[in-house]
Amino acid sequence: MDKPLTITEASRRIRDGRLAPLELVETCLEQIDRFDDQVHAWVTVDEQQARRTAEMLGRQTPRGPLHGIPLGIKDIADVEGLPTRAGSPLREDHVARQDAPLVAALRRAGAILLGKTVTVEFACFDPSPTLNPWDPQWRHTPGGSSSGSAVAVALGMCPAAIGTQTGGSLVRPATYCGVATCKPTFGRIDTGGIVPVSYHLDHPGPMARTVDDLEILLRCLVASGGAAEGPPPKPQPGGRRDESADSSRPAAPRLGLLEQFFMEEVDQPVREVTLSALARLREAGAKLEPLAFPDGFEQVQPMHRTIMAVEAAEYHRRQFADHRDSYGPLISSLLDEGLTISAVQYAAALAWQRRFRRRVATLFEEVDALIMPSTDTTAPASLETTGTPKFQAPWSCAGVPVVSLPSGVASDGMPAAVQLVGPAGDDWRLLQVARWCERWLAFDALPPLMA
Amino acid sequence: MDKPLTITEASRRIRDGRLAPLELVETCLEQIDRFDDQVHAWVTVDEQQARRTAEMLGRQTPRGPLHGIPLGIKDIADVEGLPTRAGSPLREDHVARQDAPLVAALRRAGAILLGKTVTVEFACFDPSPTLNPWDPQWRHTPGGSSSGSAVAVALGMCPAAIGTQTGGSLVRPATYCGVATCKPTFGRIDTGGIVPVSYHLDHPGPMARTVDDLEILLRCLVASGGAAEGPPPKPQPGGRRDESADSSRPAAPRLGLLEQFFMEEVDQPVREVTLSALARLREAGAKLEPLAFPDGFEQVQPMHRTIMAVEAAEYHRRQFADHRDSYGPLISSLLDEGLTISAVQYAAALAWQRRFRRRVATLFEEVDALIMPSTDTTAPASLETTGTPKFQAPWSCAGVPVVSLPSGVASDGMPAAVQLVGPAGDDWRLLQVARWCERWLAFDALPPLMA
């Protein structure tokens, strides 16, 4: 089939009258119809409403930047009138009475809410039934927790989808499924109406096929407002502060390479794709500068785990006490862990997180962004795991923005990606750096299923 | 003696060449010399440095807004070269190697750092030796924990001083000693270089004699930068957002009266002063509108206590384990409490605080500020307590800005005050409201000691 349309291209055709929103919806529904029995990316597809909305939008002059664009919403964010099941049998009867602010913002921008995409149980660790379309033999995890969103975008079931990341729940499934994603600065996007995992770590964000599309989505999502408890944005020496800059001719960026940890822990197939990607970027003019880690980086995984375990346990405590049997083994063990932690231990982890954020800010004194592989491996050939968050969790903990871009297909036939990490608050400038890199990464492979 | 000079008046005279910074320093040192043996407001008076700096500034053209103004700094904030004892025997040997950012900001603005004012032990509850100058028989607490700063300003030992508030440590001692204070929005002022009590509750702020002086100080303090984790500023319907507005002709404000709790729990002497103050404001044109509390207000005291106990216990845990005998009984009991709390309980208190902040924001939909007595009683006639934070802690928990203005001397001869509370982020507009009120409150009494 043809390569699925991007938001940018679909919007252009809609504006020019060459594409009706209803046609686009039908194309998406066809892809869902064709593949979803196999990949299980969707919990709810709201066909009738999507068609009705598309017809209505088709009669209107395009106003918002997402006019007529069908989107999938991870099934932990409320969409009015649809259930928010959060991957748990405990929420079978939950029906959202109003849109989450982030969903309302997308709707205001003209988006068609196609339905709800599968999430791992309560956006934690127990795998969902979703399968990875890059392996026609269905042995590989699609990653999680935003499994359905990643698969839906990978298979052209929608041009883009919304997910959330607490550890690596946007970047990991996007990487395993060969799509792009952006985790903005912590606090940028309103988390109201979303089933929380962990207050100090949760980040909603978009998945799409291109950096332009990510930026369109992020600008709409940010309009939903955000919490205020982000890390302090660090003024960049000589840099512009978080403004929409002229992106027509971005200069070659200075990229910081964290070889320690990331290039040590990466496996061979991902290493090869990463080195090849770095070589192309260097050849195109990017300055790659090795950087050392800030002190204390080795504590990020246990600190992240402590914060996540406690905050998840706080949210689930009553329901977990009453319905323990309805929780999966991995989330149960997380909640049990959270219930045994002392307040002082948790307060120490939060204090550590604040120090870590300040240390991470210092990494950007000489570079525009950091670059490293998005994941340590390609999608594991297992349906018992969604992979490890170890390459993504540090940046969720730091609250800094990340853009992950597919950068090649590894020797095992599965896609790999690089992630670009920017200073807190500099989301737009990071997207500009990512746009520059995207051109040279030139990823255009599609899942074999789509051939 | 003459009424002590305000910053505004002293600055005018310094600029006009009618007052040398050294003269002002000498006046302050005379007051310290005259009274400090009795009131114990100062831990360290840096006479030589103050005189040297004053001479140097006297030879320069005034640049910063605090040029030549002597200030006292609560002895939990670092001043380069001076000890930061924090009211604890455990810190006898601590000498600060650099200024806290907030102190550096004052110094850059031209302030003369006269010395360190007494704090209650680690800014908690165990009374310091400081005495209240409104009672010549020395039976009354000056309040705490910023005891020395309040007494120093009350006695004209310095035109203004810096304190901090976690529960009520600025507003309570300022009220008990008859001076004005301002606790800005949480996160406005950098808390670096200050011995912490509780990350989610600590607020540095100025004490002075007038609203103009508070504003001058706050503008300098804010220049120190701030943490980012403040409560989200709430756009006011039709209001200006946090800008320096024309303050020459402020309109009569709409003031919300929280009669529930505050007017129920207040004792008779403070009630009388408050009612008289409200009558004067109403007569001058202020619109006083009774408001109901947001749901859940009754939980604010235990939630505040949980957060404070845990975060203090986290900071002190090692030292407290090793040197328990060097801690006072009240802080020991706070730390013991913090050590027994579970992470989930503390996370629930933090989540409650975030909800409370959102609820408090809704109080400002129809009014410019809230008004209520600053304290439930005048200074208790006891040296075993610094009074209760129950009227101040709700606003520390909410993170909203507060200006407290002396409003009269109560029937027991001790001063009382009203506090004005504004929406998060609206510090400058609140100061403008306070300036309007100050005119009609017209407090000009001095401690009997100064007669």
C-alpha cells in the first residue's frame, strides 16, 4: 500500500479540497479493519461518531491545525462518552463524562477522535495483548505502556496518536514500532482526566510519523495548559528561550554524546544502527561532542522506581486493598513495594530528583541537545515483557524534553531509534534540532505487514 | 525617640545627600546596643564590615534600590563569612562560604548586611531566647520562628529584615511585634543557601515597616530567581497578570471575608481590632464580601503537619540519629512523627496540597484578595511557646502570597494585624491592595520600650 499520510500532508490536501476528512477516516478505519484483529491496538473504535464528525468538518472551512485529522487516544485519558478502561478489568464500567483537557484541546483544534488505543494495565508493566507489526510471526512485544498508540501509528490506522510516559512508555513502544514521538518538558501538558501513574513522572505526549507532525500536535496539546511543577528552565548561553524560531534553515546542531552507560549498555544490533545514524549526522555537519554524566546518574533507576512505586501505590491504595486479585503480577509487585516505603525515603527520592534536574541542566551548556539510542535493544522477542525503561527513565525523571526518531532497521529486522534530549523548557528548539536530524536519518521503512 | 526610618525615606535622604549610609548604620547599631541585651534579637552583628561597607557605599552614586540600607538576615540563610547557626548548638562551627542567592541579590541591590537575627531552633517550634519588646516585663513571646527579624525591625535596629515561613514564621512574629511582612507566592524566591525546614512549604520573605518597603525588598529578592514548583497562577477575570501596575491611584479593593474558622477561632482582643480595621476599610470604600471556604479546608492543619514533619525528618535524619540530645523537645517530636509516616501517607498529603491549591485559586474569582486576622491571639504571655500557626499555615500550604499589616493595639496592649491573601503569582497586585489598605489602617504605634 501507499505510505500512510502524515498530518502535514493530509492537512494540505484537506485545505486544498483534494481530500475529504471522511475519506481519511475511511482509510484509517480500513487499516483498523484489516489489521486490528491481529495486532489488537484498539480498545474502542468510535466509527459512527468519527464518520459523523468527519462529515461535519468536511462541510466547514478548516480552522484548527488538526482539522479533519483522525487521532487515537491512549485508553487512560478520558474522551467524553467513551469508557476509559486503562487496561484493567476494574474499570470495565467507567465511562468518561467529559474530555480530559488535553483531549478537549485536540478536539478544539479540529481533530477527529477515532477511538481509544490499548494501554498496558494502568500504564505500568504487565503486557497488553497488543502485538508488534514488524514481526509477522507475532513473537515481539510492541513495547509499552502506550502499545496501542505506537502500533496504530505504525500501521497507518491513524496519522498520529496520544500516549503517556512515566518511565519509557512513549519512547520505547514508538522505537519498537518504528514511529516518532515526543515527550515534552514535565508539566507542559495538562494531566487532568488521565489515570495517573506517578505525579512527579507522568508526561503525556504525541506519536506520529514526522517531526513536523509532532510539533503540530505538541502545540495543540500545550494549549491544554499544564501543571506548574516543571523543572526550572535553564537559560542557554547565547541560545533562544523556548520560542518558535525560524525553522526553514536550522543550523547543524551541536550534539552531546553520552557514551558512558548508553553506548555501554546498548546491544549490538542497536549499536550498529546508532553508529550509522551518528555517522550520517556527523557527515551532514552535526558536531558530536562526548559528554560525561552528571554525578549521581547511577542512582536514577532506583530513585525513579521509588517515586513511581510510591505514587502509584498512593493512587491505587484503596482499590488494591479491595481487589488485589484483579491486578497483574508486575503492577502488584510495584504497588507492594510502594506500600512498604517510608515517607522519609520517598522525600529523599524527590529531593534527589530535584538535584538531578539541576545537574542535567548543566549538560546543555555547550550543546544543543544530547543524542543516544532510544532503547538498549530492539523489541524483545517476548510477549512477557514490554522491554526495559532504562534508556528512557532517566529523562522522565529529569523532566526534560525528548524527541525519538526511528533511525534504521537493525540486523534482527526490527526498527531502532535515536533520542534527542533537550534542556527543560526548550521543547520548540529541540524539535528544530530533531527536524534537522530527521532529514539525515531518512527513515522510511514500513512494517512488513504493510508490504 | 523618633520613629525609625523606612527604607523609602532613608533611600530618599541618601540619594539627596542628607543621610550617609554610615549614619544610618550607626543609628541601627545604637539601637542594637541599647536594646539587644534585653531582647536578644541578634546572633551576630557584623559591625566592622557594616561600617566599612557603609563608608564605601557613601562614596558611590546610589545604584541599587537598597543602596546603603542595613538589613538583618534570619540566621538560617547563609551570609558569606558569618556562621549560620540556625538556632542549634549543632551548627556552632558552621561558617558560610558564600551568600545564599537571596542574600547575594540583596547585596547586589546595595544592602548592608548588618548581621544575623535569631531564629527558633531550625526554624521550627522550640522558643529562642528572644523577647517581645511590646511587653516591658518580658512575659510575652515575640512569636517565631523569625523572632529576631521581627524584634529587630520593631525596635528600629534595622529598617527591614529577612525571615522565612513554613507554617507562620513570618506573619506570626511580625504580628506579635507590630511590623509588616510579606510571604510571596511559593517558589518566587530562591531558597538555596537556606537551612530548609520543608521543601513544599518554605517561603523566604521580608519584614519591614511599610508596604512600599516590602515591595522594594520583594523585587530585589525575586531577582535571586526561584524554584519552579509553585502553584499554577490563575488568570484573573478581567485582572492584570502579575505586572507592575500604576500604584499611584489604586482603586478600592474587593475583599473576601472568610468568617468561618478565622472569625470563629479568633479571641476577643484580636476580634475587636480586626472588626475595627474592617470597619475603617469598608468606610473607605472597600467592598467586603463574605466567602465560604473551599471543601476540605478542615484538613489543612494535619496535611500541613504531615508534609512539614516528613520533609524536616528527611533533612535531619542522619544528624538526628547521631545527636538526638542536641535537639529541643518540640522539634524532636516533629522529627519522630515524620520518621513514622509512610510514603503513601506523605504522597497523599502532597496530592491533597495540590488539590487545595486549585481550590484556593477559585476563591479569587470575585475578589481581589482575602482578608482576615493574621493571628488568633496577640502574642501569648508565655516564653514556652511561639504561638500557634493555625491562621498562617493554610496560606503556607496553599503557596499563595500574603501581606500582613499591623492594624491596631489590642486591649491587652499587644499589637494585632490583618493579613491579605492573594492568588498565586499575583504578588504585585496584592501589594497594591495592601498599599490601599495600609492607608486606612494607619498603624503608627511603637513598642513601649521605644517611648
